[in-house]
Amino acid sequence: MILFPNAKINLGLRILRKREDGFHDIESIMIPVPIYDILELTASDEFSYHQTGTHIPSNGSLGLVENAYRLMKERFGIGALSIHLHKQIPIGAGLGGGSSDAAFTLKGLNDWFDMGLSTETLENLATELGSDCPFFINNQPVLATGRGELLQPVNINLHGLYIAIYNPGIHISTASAYGAIIPNPLNCIGRQIKPLNEWQAYYINDFELPVTISHPEISLGIQYLLDQGAFYAAMSGSGSSYLGIFENPPKSLITKDLLYAGACVLSH
């Protein structure tokens, strides 16, 4: 079985308050985008995990894919199999690649072992693995609230739009990014999607200012995309990836650090 965990972008990301559990309440529109890892499940007499492509630092702990398998093993007693992850989505880039890998592992195991778990059950399991993981179960545009795990579908039509996503290869610590923000409970986004000409002023990423102060090349990249005709350009998540969305494909784009350029919607 071969699966293709995809990335996501954030359309605005507001930090509302710090919670007693140490997490933050947020609001963000999360949108799947067609940048993919490759996840392969094969039959095996014992569990094994192999990772190729972009190196994932482990710090001696299990990765999200292994944690997803262990969770399903402990909760439902599933059997053994071999998992191979080929990593292509950049690490620490604000694109949710690790969360997607974990969520797709849950979905793949559910299908492999013919478990029949519901979407709601899979989302609840994904919540135990990480705040962004539940989004990738249904993999549709949503308003994410709470710490990112509470999902409400939004009506947004991206067909015909063009997106360019850049990754400058800077690893941003999510914890330090949160530490540089003063939360504001008034900065809610809501489910009602604004007209395209209002996106740039309305869908603000609170991480963008503190991150670009330390890494001005990201700010320059965002301005470049606006100059090329993007009606919306911003950082995704806690960075360092940034994106521009266009009504028409730009005549040319700088290829340095360009991760993806094309249709906004998933290709499969």
C-alpha cells in the first residue's frame, strides 16, 4: 500500500490566549496543498520502520509515524507490518509534514487491517499524536480552533487559483515562535471566507512579524510574491515556508527555494 501524505498551508494564524495546559488557543484556516511525502506499508512478520529522503532528527525518541503505529498497536492490538517513509516535505517548515505522515499512517493502518474506524475515531486518535494531526484525517479546508485540533469545515473555492510555495531552509522552533507573541483574544478569524481582495489585510499570521525580524529574507520573499501579482502572500504556520496565491500564473518566478508552483488543489 502506497500513500501520499500531503502538506498544508495556513490562511491566517491568530494566537488568542495561552491555556493552563501550556498550549495556546489559535484560529486559522488550514488548507491542504499538493506537496507530498511517500508512505509505503508492506507485509512483514515483525514491525519495522525505515525512513529515507530528508533526514528527520530523532533526539533518541520515536518519530510520529512510529508513534502512530504504537498507538494503534496498544489501542487495538494490530499485527505487524513494515513501514517505509520517504520524506520530501521540509522539516520545521510550517507545512505540517510530520503531522500528515502520522495521520496518513493511522488511515493506512485502518485500511490495511480492515478495522473500519470512523473518521471521528481517527481524528480523536490523531489528537493524541499532535495538534495538527487531526486535520489530515479528512484533509479538507477547515477553521482550526482550540490548539488546532478542533475543526470546522469552511466553504472556500481554490479551483483556478495558482500558488507558489517557497522554503528558504530555515528551521523555526515552534516553541520559540510562540514565546515571541503576545496573544490577543479579539483576533478571531471565523468561518466566513472573505473576498480575495481582502485576504492580505485580514488573514494575518501572528508568527510572521517576530520570525521575519530574525529572518528578513522571508519578509523580502513575501514582498517579492506580492510584487509578482499575488493577491495574498504570507508565511505558513510558524515558518519558515511562505506562499503567494495568484488569480493568474505569474509570468516568471525565482526558482531559488521554490518548493511548489501550480494549482492550489490536491492532485489526487
